[in-house]
Amino acid sequence: MKRSGASIVIEALCRNGVDTVFGYPGGAVLPIYDELYKNAHRIHHVLCAHEQNAAHAADGYARVTGRPGTVIATSGPGATNLVTGIANAYLDSVPLVAITGNVAVPLLGRDSFQEVDITSITRGIVKHNFSVGDVRELSGILDAAFRIALSGRPGPVLVDIPKSVQNDLCSEDEYTEQRLFSAPLPEPDLEEACRLIADSKRPLIYSGGGVVAAGASAELRALAKQIGAPVMFSMMGLTALPADEPLNLGMCGMHGTRSSAELFSECDLLIALGVRFSDRAAGNTVQYKEGKKIIHVDIDHAEINKNVTADVEVQGDVRKVLELLLQKLPRITRPEWEQRCAEAKKLDIHPREERLTPFSLLKTVAGYCTPDTVIATDVGQHQMWTMQYFPFQKNRTLLTSGGLGTMGFGMGAAIGGCIASGRKRTVLFTGDGSFGMSLQELATAVSQNLPLLIVIFNNGVLGMVRQWQTMFYEKHFSHTTLNRKTDFAALAKAFGAQGKKITSLAQLERALYAPAPDVPTVLDCQLDMDEFVLPMIPPGGSVKDLITRKG
Amino acid sequence: MESFTIELTVSNSCGVLNRITGIYAKGKHNIDALTVRPCSDPALSVMQIVSRGDETVQRMMVRQLRKLFDVKTAVLANDTTL
């Protein structure tokens, strides 16, 4: 039996376990959308308002499920609108398969209507991409795309399919295999790492997104306990241990906890697990190594010795490496160091606040969430406050744009995350700036009946940039005061959602515990424009430069 | 800055050179010389790329090139002349 390319796409999606796709139709994907119409019982298509947000939704879906998210867009503007979403997934190592249509093969390279060379455009922001030239390749390419997206260090893969290939017919015995090269992981040699850990007096674990991706929370906790080492996290790794674990120091880096900054400066061994020493997490990488040795474990060989030179490099799956370390290492107690950890953690205690502030807002909303509630954020001050104050309990409950820092990520991510969680109540913390970049997706949330709780940290300014302008640019508030007159509560209602303006904690409590309607709810929370995210280590600085107070 | 040559065996298909030069361009490493020639296996090509950089750069380039799914092998050649 001969199948069309479009039908081959649907078969490949189903074969690879896809039951939900996000997308937006258009001329160059009409054959695929016709097959989606016929296969609606097998694949649920979520129509978004903009392709960028469809990509973020697929990204959020992947972060919650651990399986590749899938997004479909048409050629030209549909494809270019995906670019930010693909880059976002790339920087955060999220498995994503993006399928784009393109003009028919004979029209390629002629600047045809809605033609762009999307494989060239995305080459620097994908793990791999394919331009399908022949329908016989299509099935093998799609299987390879899903395999690549998920294997090793996950990431986005784009498959560009010209419309003529979608229409071309082909039988299964004509399918060709893709020839791709990838080196197998070496057997990790842990002798030197074990020696350094045994010799260390003050070891500190720095855990990242790799530990979350590997699902290695239990092994991480076991290692921390076995060797008496506190754990600090990059933002991407934050959820690997519950917030209230005694050895959990919270997030490190520019807006990290004081305890992480202090213990980092005191440790004599840093055990880095699935991290890449990003400038936001590591700060000054020249002074970084002073007085300490570094063991760097990562599945991606190219990450080791990239930003910070390691004394011991271990390439491998972090979960497997942790399992081996647990077998090889004895129980080591370091009472003094653990005592110091407990003492340092007292520095992170935040006093209660009775007014509506970022802190009291987050604590109040947290009280209304369960350990499984999926939390999405946008980018800016509200994002950092969420990392600092929200008591995350489990992996795959935090959807945030780490590497790319994409304002506007949140709405799409919350939609994808909510669907992935089985349409449970999902919270989006956003700012009035970020929300403005993707609020049209309220339409999607309403048409999908998603119980999103959208909490806007509305301070009328682009707060993070304003904070930098206050601190480093003599309060020249260049284009960061929004001066908008948007009524978010009325806007929510216009989209068919619920909305409320919140000016006090009591009002917030009432809104949260009112019977939840089956529609998205926007809480427009009024906050002071001069709240700062603190503590802060200025860019390129170290713990000596830590700012803990305003002014 | 030290000149270094990386020898690669790569898939003989369109877009591969773009992917490889992209790795160099990303870190602002100029390519001083480049050869591509066919191989006994028609599905593969052999490349030699001359660039400049210290040991850290050289190691990073090799590791990043090896991540590409079109790259079968990438090794640092001792001989820095083509």
C-alpha cells in the first residue's frame, strides 16, 4: 500500500508515542492538516494563536512529560515564528520535534511565496535538523528526529517537509534509513573522583538540569547524605530536591541564596552534576576555582572544560554516575561542615510580610498549590522571586526559560504543561511586561478549557531592567516605565476568561479559594515598582560583591 | 595564536559544510584554509580545516564537531600545514 508523505508523518508521530501536537495550519502544511483531520481520534491538535507560543507549549509539554513535544507550522512566517521557541528549547536542553512545511521541491531556492530556508536559519539552535528531499526518506528521518531529540543531552530537532513531499506516494518497502553518526558514551572512570571526594573536608554539590532530565533526584539525595555534602542548584536544576531538605541550599548564582554563595566560597571541592557553569550561575569564572577542586559530570563532552576547567572530568549519564559513586564511596560524616550548612541556611530565612509583596504573594499562592502543581513562569523579576521563594517539591513541576530568558515563554508553556498534567490547575507567574508578549494565548487557554491560574506581578515597569538601571545606570529609566492603561481583568473577560484586580493579601486569598471556574483566571496583582530581586551578585562578580540590601 | 588543523570524515550531503562552519563562526574562529574531497565511500567526504586558537579552543572545537550527527570522526592533526 502506498501512503502519502502527510500520512507517513501521522504514522511516524503515532509510532513515536505522540498523542498531542501544538501548531498552526497554513498553505504548506495543508496535506498534513488534512491527515490530522482524518486522525483526530489518534492525535489531539492544539491550535495556538501564534506559532512561537505553540513551540513554547510543546516545550512546556515536554518538560512535564519528559517526552518530546511536537509542534507543526507552515512555511515562511510560520517557520520563522518558531525560531524563538526552538532556541528556547535548545538552550534548556528540552526534547522538541518541530515540523515545518515548505514550498514544493521544484519551487525551493526561488524565493517562492512563503519560502524561507528554515534549516539554515535554525542550524545554530537545533541539536540536528533535516530538510526532506524525497518521500522515501521521510519515515526514517522522523524516527531519527524523535530519537535524537530524546537521546543523550536532549534538544530540539526540526524536520522541514516540502509540500510536494507531503503529497508524494511511497510504499513501506521503499523507505530508506538515515545514516547518522554518534559516539557511544564511554564507561565512566570514577577512581580519581572518589579519591577527591574522600580527601575533601568541605564538599559542595552543584546540581543542574541534567539531574532533572535524568530523573536522578533519589540518587542525588542519597549521595548528598552519604558524603555529607550540601547541594546548590542552577535554575534548571532547582526542583531536584524538595525545598525543605536540610542539605538543600536553593539556587546559586546571580540571584542565588546567601547560603549557596557563602558555602561556595568556603568549599574545597565542587561536585558539578549536569551543569554547564552558565555565566548567570557561575559569575566570575576566573576567580571561580580559587581554593577548590572541581569534578564535572556531564553527558555532553563539549560542556566539560568549556566555561570552567575541571580537575576531574566524567562524561556520562548523571544517574548512572551517581549510582556508581554510591556503590564505590563509603559513608562519610562531616559534622562540622553540616553544622556550617545549617548555620548558613539561617541567612536565607525571610521575614513574614503582611502587605502584598512578591514574597507574600508567592507564599500565599504556594499555600494553595499541591506538590504536583505545575508552575510556569515568564522572565524577569517575578521569575527570580519564584525561584527564591516558591517551595518546589518535585521534578517536572517547574517550567521556566533558563538559558534563553524568553519573555513571553510563560503562556505557551503553561498551556502545554497544563495539558501534559492531565488538565490539572496550573499556575503561571508572569509580569505585566512578559504577559504583554503572549497574552493572545488566553484565547487558546479558553478554547481548550484549561484551568490556568495566571498571576500577574503588575508593577507597571519592566522591573528587572529598571533594577539594573537603578543600580548601574544612575536611575535613567530609559523605556522601562510602561505607562499602559491595560485593564487585565477586563481583558481576561474579553477573551472569555475570568479576571480580577488584586491589591491586598486578603483579596488574593479570597480569589484563590473561591470555587475554581473551569476557565482560565487572571489575577492582576498590584505591586510596588521599586521592589528589588536580592541578594544579587553583579555580573562578573563573586561572593565578595554580594549585594543584600537596596541602596 | 597557534594554528591547528582538524581532520573530519563527514556525511557527503547538502548543508553539512554549513553546519561545520557554523561551529567555527559561533565562537568567532576564522577558518584560514579548508579542503573537502571525496572518499572511497561515496556517502562520505574528508575535510581538513585550519584555524587558530589555544589548546582550550582546539579541544572545544573537536568536541563540538563530534556532536554533529553528520560527523563520523573529528581529530586534531599534528601537522598544522595543509
